[in-house]
Amino acid sequence: MKHGLEIIVAVVLIAFAAIFLIQNAAIQANLAEGDEPWGGADGAAANYIEEMGYEPWANPLWEPPSGEIESLLFALQAAIGAFVIGYVFGTWRGSKRTSS
Amino acid sequence: MHIMEGFLPSPWWQIWFIISAPFVIMGFYALRKLVRENREALPLLAVAGAFVFVLSSLKLPSVTGSCSHPTGTGLGAVLFGPFIASVLALIVLVYQALFLAHGGISTLGANLFSMGVAGPVVAYAIFIAGKKFGINEYVTIFFAAALANIVTYVVTSLQLALAFPAEAGGFMASFIAFGAIFAITQIPLAIIEGLVIALVFKYIIQLKPEILIRIGVITADRAAKLREGWA
């Protein structure tokens, strides 16, 4: 099978999305007023520590002022990475074509 | 896996800086050697670094109802060894600490140890072991990348449990509590990360097997076989 691995990846991704949708429906149905589902695990750990009575002794030097700006910077991070991957793979593919 | 800024008390944050530092120093030496001796491997290094960038920016929802990210360090560790992977992880952690308030400067040592040292070391060990026993490279890369991801989060749980032992039950109770927050969320994400990195490895084999042979990731013989199909 030439594309066996691609098929496995596609099947797993679809299964992952399906599990998310089912889980999300269950969570939304039992959601208390004001609760926000699907928060970050990093934040959950921080909350757990703060519940133990710990006060962080330092704060981030700079915080994204809003969720939009945070997602902008995350998208920028992904875009930089995707650009590099695409550029290198494209170069390799192009050089292979011209040399063969 | 990001321990947030200020969330590790003294002396833990200093301890993790001291433990991580040698890996980064070794990484810079390894990088210098690579740049001098294997210039044609640099695009591959860029791909490995870019992978950490892309994967660690994706926050994926997982079965526990919370979101977490893949780490992407497995690819760099398998291709270039754990020390260079530490440097790649350092770049991403600094970006996220400075611009995204994800992680922090005081916790950089601890976060670097989990994501840039423990994960890559495990990935590299699995890949070497797989090579020794003649297991298919796609299988070993899947496990190397998936376990690098899980180990990263287990180590984060360990670091937090050491710094914050529970009043009742001590270190173990705390480790289980943090493990429940991090490690279980991580299992589905680790599977996806392992598969995606195996897929990228396939494309590298198809496009530039000679680099992999040159830096000693696989033998010419195996590369020829993998290009034909699964085996």
C-alpha cells in the first residue's frame, strides 16, 4: 500500500474529531452557568496549586492583552514553522525533479 | 507542560536550571559540529525546529475536557540526538514565555528539562533500541515521538509534585493529582503526534534519504527498502 500511513493518520484524526464532538456534547449538556469547558491543562494545574494556598512569586513580563492577540501570536508561531517546512520540502522536491 | 511564571518556589526553579544547563551547552557544541561538518543537513535541522514550532502552537482538545499541546521534539531527537533537540525546545519555550505568557523565565529551566531533555532523551533511546533490534523505523519513530510527548508531561507532574507535596499523602498523592491533570489528557495527543511525525519521516525518506544516511539516522540499505514500501 503506497498510502497506508496517510490512511492511518486520516482515520485516527477523524476518530479524534468524532470523540471530541461526542465529548463536547456531553460536557455542554451538564455545564453549570459560567463554567468554561476545554480550558488549558497548564491553567488547570496552576489553579490546583493556587487552591493549595500558594502565591506565585513572579508574573509574566508581558501578557497578551486579549484572547485575540494571544491567538494571533500562536498562529504566527505555527505560520513560521509551516513556512519553513513547506519551503524546505518544496526545495527538495524541486531539486529532485530537475536532477532526475 | 508549561509551568507558569512564578509557580515554582525556590530552590526548585534554580535546581532545574542547573540540571538543564549542561544539555543546552552540549546542544550548542553539537550544533556547531553539525554546521561545520554537515552543511547539507541544515535544511533538515530547520524542518525539525519548525516542527517543534508548529506542533507546540496547536492546543488540542482531549478526552478529559481540557486542552493541551503536542511537543514535536521527537523528530529532532531522532534525527539529531537529544542535545540538539534541547536547543530547539529552548527556542520555542523562550518565544512562548516572552510573547504568550505560556511558561515563564523563572520556570524555563524546569520546562526545558521536561520538554527539551526528558522527552528527547527517551525518544532517542527508543530509536536507538529499535535500530539495534531491527524493528521497522516507522514503528520506532511513532513510539519515540509519542513517548517523548507523554514523558514530557509525566516529568512536569513530577516537578510540580516535588515542589508541592500534598499535606495528606505527600509527594505520591500530589504526583497522582498532577498526573491526572496532565498525563491522561496527553495520551490521545501523543498518538496523533507519533503518527504525524512518522508521516513526516516518510516524506523525508522519499525526498532526501541521502541526508538521513549521511548523519547516520538510517543505513543506505534500509533507506532503499523504506522507499519501496513499509518494510
